[in-house]
Amino acid sequence: MKPLELDVFLCRTDNFGVLVHDPETELTAAIDAPEEAPILQAAARRGWKITHIFTTHHHTDHVAANLALKEQFGCEIIGPINEAIAIPGLDRTMADGDSFLFGDHTVNVIETPGHTAGHICYHFADDKLLFAADTLFALGCGRLFERPAADMWHSLQKLAVLPDETAVYFGHEYTLSNARFALTVDPGNERLKGRAAEIEALRTEGKFTIPTTLGLEKETNPFLRAADPAIRRNLLMEGKTNEEVFAEIRKRKDNF
């Protein structure tokens, strides 16, 4: 089986667009549809026809181009069952634990409520790929718009148990701000310090910070590290639950 091919590009202001192409079947999926023109340009540049849209959640900056792309390509739109009413052009719904085939590649669906009530992630286990959208960012996680902090913490734990080598593609280029914030809650983390310097250099050069890996996030992302003793000491929360520590980190990031 030939490996999947990926094309990553910027949409809107800071959304990532991602096309996933199976060279054996010529299937091409857009991971969300933030903006029509950049997606069409990427598809044309690669000579790919968009056959699917894998929608992660209902926010406008992730579904704005659904109907335009469907009209042009007749693509199938897959998305979360718990947000079905809010996703334009949805053809097939997915719930936690569902799986489906993209060519010969198995896609597992992981429901990750927090940022929205029905957010899902797409995990290509054999390909070691995770499309996490606005649940897990490089050095961050999504704001809690529709579900409480405890729900997001448990959602992140569902992702954290995946293999460390899993490549994580996320929804926004927020990494520089995330790195600067992470240092305020985990200032003694040497791996984080080095990574923050690398991110500063990448962004200065105009380069993307996508993808990351789950292993790297578990070492450096404070939103996955609520159990870490150093973070707890720094926050003066040594006797609190993981959910409480996570909630405090999220609150601080909201006001950063």
C-alpha cells in the first residue's frame, strides 16, 4: 500500500488547510473546509480532485467552503453526529469509536468534546496520522466554548494514549503564542525551552510549525501535563485534581 500524500497550506488568517491524497485510488480528502480559494488552488497545484471532506466540528472557519466544494466536486462530507444539524452539506455522520475506509486506509473516529460539544478527530492508525483540528494544538488546546474543562481534559487523554510517533495535524497556527504561554507555567522544562526557541526561529522565517508528534506534545504541552509535579508546584496546586489543574491552565491561557 502506497503512503498517503499530504498538502498543507494556510486558509483565512491562521487556519491550516490539509489535503490527504491516496495515490492508489486517487481519493482526496480535505480536512475541514475553511476557505474555498486556497483549497482549490492546492488541489489544482497537485492535480487532485476532492472526493471527501472530513469535518471535525461546526465552527464557520472549518465548514465555510463545504457547499462550494460539494457543488464543484460532488464530494462526500463526513462529520460528527452530535453536530450534524450545524454542518452544511453533511452526507455521513460519525460517532465515537466508528471507523471507515479511505481507499484501503482505515480511519478511526475519536470524539473529543470540549472546544465544541461534538468535536471529532480522525486517526489513521496504520499511517500514524491524527487530524486533531481544534482539540489539540502544538503546545496548546482549543478554547472551551461548549463543554467544561473536565470534558476537554478527558478528551485530551483519549488522544494522549495514541502512539508517541503519531504525527498530529492541527487546525491553527497558534504555536508561537502557545510556546510563550507554556513557558509561564512550565518554566523549568528544558525540552520546552529548546522547542520554544525552534518555534521562534521557524516563525521568523515564515515557516509552519505543523505537524507535531504526540510524543513531543506529552513532553512539552502543558495542557497534557496537568499531573506534572513541577507544573503543579508552579501553580500552587499540588493538592488539586488533574481536571482542576488543567482548568487553571486553560483559564490562564484565555487571559494570556
